[in-house]
Amino acid sequence: MLFKPNGGFFGNLFRLQGLLLFWHLLLIPLLTSGVSIDRFKAKIIPSAFVALFLSTLILGVNQNNRAFGTLGEPNVLATTALFFFPFMFFLYKKSLLRLSIITVTILIIILSGSRAGSLGFIAQSLFLLSIYKVKLSLSRSTIIAIVFILFTLFLPLSQSALFESRSQIWQTAFIAGLKSPIIGQGFGNIQKPIHEAAVKLDNPVKYQVVDSSHNFILDFWIQGGLVGVLSILLLIFLTLQSFVHHKKVVELVAFLGLITAMLFNPVSVVHLIAFWWLIGQGIQ
């Protein structure tokens, strides 16, 4: 009602991640809080994980030699594997089965060619090793994983590609958010602010169609300003705190992997649903 950007209600034609979707996503934690999936996960999650792996092998690769599976995009495929991994890992106790799950997850990530997926899996592995090998507490293991995730944010700064440079897109997105730093420029309104900032900076991003910051925090910065960024960071902190307090290790591992991947790639609806569902699982 404040900004009325063109197409802001339904969002970009290709992503449809506008205000309407955002309202529905906000309902997910409220509707799913306290709803257990224990009676379903023994059947549904293994079937979904196997289907994800088979689709990776069967559907082949895109023009960049990267597997995409039924989700249609390599990074989305890898991030989905990160989400399923802890549920599968803790569903079975036998070492051979767990080793197979780890191998399949790594194989999906390798075939997808997703660097963000690799970083997400390393973050999850660090957390699990800290708990079960080093015998650290949940809180300390979580801090180690978060420090690693924060460290990875400096990696794109070394990219030198002229086009699709993540560091350039991040810089442009940050400048775009400065136009309305308090309350942002409206949800569903990313493409136009980024283009305007790219023209102002006179960088190669102005020649591209960029409808995402390739970082969900920067997306909140453009759309919701400081209010949006602080709100989502507070929700993430409270969710992590709840998972640690209630010893929800599976959800915690999934959340860490998901956040890592979402910090480097445009988010899909698949992962937005998973993200907000996990926030709902943290509500007590």
C-alpha cells in the first residue's frame, strides 16, 4: 500500500515472489508450529530423497554440465539435498546406511556443481563433527558453524568474472537498499532498484536482468530496509536458540545448511517454504 511497485503484489513474472507469496510464507510458521512430522518422515522423506537422487541421474545436465533434477536448477537441487540430509542421517542408525546417505548427498552436490551447496554441507559437517567427535555442546557447535558461514561470505569478493559476479551483485544490492534504508522499497520490488543502482554505479550488472540479490539478507535489505533485516535476523537467532535449547539437532543441521545456501543464491519457493517451516518448528 505504501510503495505500489509494478508487479509487486505477485512479484517478478519469472519468480512470482511478491507480497502475496510473502503473506503465505508468514502463515507457515503459525500453522505448522507444534505439528509433528514423526509419523510421516519414516516413509515420505526417504522416498523424496531417493527420488531426488534418481532425478539427478536420469534428467542429465544443462548446458553448463550441471545436474538440475526435477527442480530445474542446479543450486536448488543442491540446497534441497542439504535440507533432506540431516533427516535421512538421523533416521537410520547403521553406519553403512549413514555412509551411503553422506555419499549420495555429496554426489548430488558434486553433480549440481553448486559451490554454495558444498559450503552448506561443510557447515553441517563441522557442526556434526563438533558434537559427536569433539564432544562440544550444542551451543558451541552452533557458534562454530555460524562463524564458518560468516567467513564464507568473504569468498565471492575474490571473483573476477565480468558477468554474473556475485560480489558485484551484492555491492549493487547494498547500494540499491540505501535509497530507502529504514522500511525498504516494498516486498516483490528487487529488480528495478538493482537496475537503478547498477546504472548509478555504471557496472556490468546494468546489462543483466537481475531480480535477486543472490543473498536473502540483501533481498530483505532492499525490500524491507533495516526493519526487514533486523526482523529476519531476530527470527533466525530465536529459531537457532530454540533448536539448541530443545536439542532439536536434526532441524538445527537442516537450518544451518539451508541458511548457508540461501546466502549465495536466489532463493526458490521450495527453500522459502522449508525455511519458514523450520522457523515454525522453533516456535515453542
